[in-house]
Amino acid sequence: MLGVVAAAALTGTAPAATASPTDLSTARFSLASSITPTVLAAPPGPEKTQAETAETAASTSMQAAASVQNDIAASGLDIGQPATVDTAALQQATDRLEAASTLPETFLPALAEEVAAASASVDQRVAELRGGLDAAVAKKAEEEAAEKARQEAEAAAAKAAAEKAAAEKAASSSSSGSSGGGGSSAPFPSGGGSGDNSVAGAQATARDMLAGRGWGDDQFSCLVSLWNKESGWNYRAYNAGSGAYGIPQALPGSKMSSAGADWETNAATQISWGLGYISGRYGTPCGAWGHSQSTGWY
């Protein structure tokens, strides 16, 4: 051992690691001390998980608020309430939670609960606006369907009246031809009837026309009530506010030209058109009268 120490002192070199059992022990100690231990990160605690969940919910609520406001603006509909969602409180609560990420996790639950409460408030407002938009869309669709049905009914009534007027004209022409021109009575107006435009005469004409359609006294009673309300059976009745004209109060009055060119002066022509309109849209005078009683118009 003294020889080894002397050799080291003279030469300045370290002894071989395998020189003795003592040296081997030292070598093993040096190897172990050179290894750096690996430190594993601890999994996030429940407080951190709660904070992350709250942040995700806040982001979803913000997106839903922007989406419903954009949908309302794009629809152009009036939903009956201001189309806005106040997300300021939610944004502030979220900012505070994000800023607390460097603080101990014990601070996170209270901030996460604040964010959750603000998200719930925004979600409730979004649900209110979404419901209002859905109702406005449904109302618009219903109104469009009703208007389409009205236009189709008027077109059908006009067509039926025109066909009836043409048939009556053809029958009148045939009757005049077969008489050889010897008759002295004046021809009926284009709408048919007796030419009596008085209330009693108009109602008598209407009763005859109803019978021709297979309608009885019950329907005549409904028709009397309906046109009493509309015009008092005055063939010159004119509504200056709407422009409606005649016994059936056609709007505009010129629609009745499909039943005859004398629609302005002949109660029978007006009645013929009115019955065609009622048949096409309501089926019967009582159907029209029932609608008038419930809505104020027919």
C-alpha cells in the first residue's frame, strides 16, 4: 500500500480502479453519484379538474350566445324581445379563473363556481332567445301558409264564378235563339236574377241561387247574417277605408267582373260572385259566417 501511494506522489497519476478492494468500493460509489434521479409530475387534483371543466363550459356558453344572436339577425324577424345576450360577467369570471392558474389550487374552486354560475345565466338567456326565434319562425310559416290558402281560394272562386257566368250566358243565348226573336221581355243582366237591386230583391235572388247549389234555408239564414254585417245587402256599399265594394264587399270590387261586366250595378252579379267565393274558401255560407264571427272578416 505504501508503494502505491509513493508511486502516485512521484508520477501524479491516479491508481488503477481495480488496484484493491478498497478502490473498487470507491469506484462503485462514484458511479452511483453520477446518475440524476427522474422526478414524476403529480396528476392534477380535483380543484384543477373542476377549473378546467368550468372553462370548457364557459367557452361553450359564449359560442351559443354568439350563434343565437347571429341567427336572429339573419332571420330578420321580430322575436318580441331584445335579441342580445350579456356575456360580460361570464368573460370577467373566466379571466379571473385563468389568471389564478399560478396560484395554489385551493383558490380554484371558488373561482370555478363563479364561472359555472355565470355560464348558467348565459345559457338561460340563450334558451329564451332560441325559443323566441323558433316561435317567430313558426308564426311566419303559418301566416305564409294562410295567405297562400287565401289566394288559392280566391282564384278557385273566381274561376268557378267565371265558368258559371259563361254557362249562364251560353244558356241565355240558346234560349234567345230558340224563341225566334219574338219575345218582348228584356234579357236578364249578366249575373242572372230579376234585376231588382233592392234588399228584398237581392235576397230573393240569393235564395234562388242557394237552392241551385243545393243549400237550404239554414245556409240562407247564415248568408243573410253575413251580408247584413258586411253591407246591409246594399249593392252600392263602398268601404272608403279598404276599397271593398258591393253586397259581398269584394276587395277590390273589380274582382266581381269575373261574374259579369255589370258587377258595379247588378246585385245578382255580385251575389253570384260572392257565393262562388264562399263556396271555394269556406264551403258554405254558414262556414263563412262562423269564420266572420270568430275573426271579424271572411
